[in-house]
Amino acid sequence: MTTAAELSIRVRRAAFNRAIAEGDLAAIQPLLAPDVVMVTGSDSAVIAGRKAQLAVWKREFAQQGREIYVRTPDSITISAVEPLALEIGRWESVAAVGGSPSCGGQYSAKWREVGEHWVIEAEIFVTLG
């Protein structure tokens, strides 16, 4: 059974995917916690903080022949003791023009409920193919 919390996270993940596809930096900002941490898939670069992550997305969106990253949740587990959730899924990178897949793998994301919204606190990506 899907809970309201799980549904909310799935909606926010879809919004994040849509923002990446559309190159919409303003739509990404409210989905990230101020101290969000991302560990990238291939080189394990650590991008710490909302401001740093938005700068990375801004550069990514400005590139010619840029990639679009799609995250597809396989499971979302809501904590019984804290306002937290764990999302586990698959990610794929496809060319913005032509849509050819270039690589992908698995990811996990830690979400926190802040007020009435869920925000991403941490994500780790692993490139597998």
C-alpha cells in the first residue's frame, strides 16, 4: 500500500526529473535541503550544499549536447521513528538531443520531511553500465 509520504516523494522525484529534462534550475532548488550532499556516479565527486549543486546543474544545463538524467525509484521506505525516507532506484543518462542512452546505474536518496514538504538530504549514484 502506498502511503501519502511515499506518494509525495514520488511526485517530487518526478518533478526533479522534469526539471532536469527542461533545464529548470528554479524547479530544482526547493527539492534540495540546504546542506544536501550528492556523490556522483563515476568519479565519486562530492557536491556539498544546495548552492554547490545548483551551480553544477547550471553548468550542466548550459552545455551543448548535454545529458538528461532520469531517476526511477524502485522502492521508498518511510522511517517509523524519524521524518525520513530512503529511496532506492535506477538512473539513466540519455542525450538531450536524440535520446540515446549513454550510461546508468543505481542510486539511493535520503529524504527528510520539512514542514509539509520532502527534500533530498543526500544522494549517492553508482555507474554500472
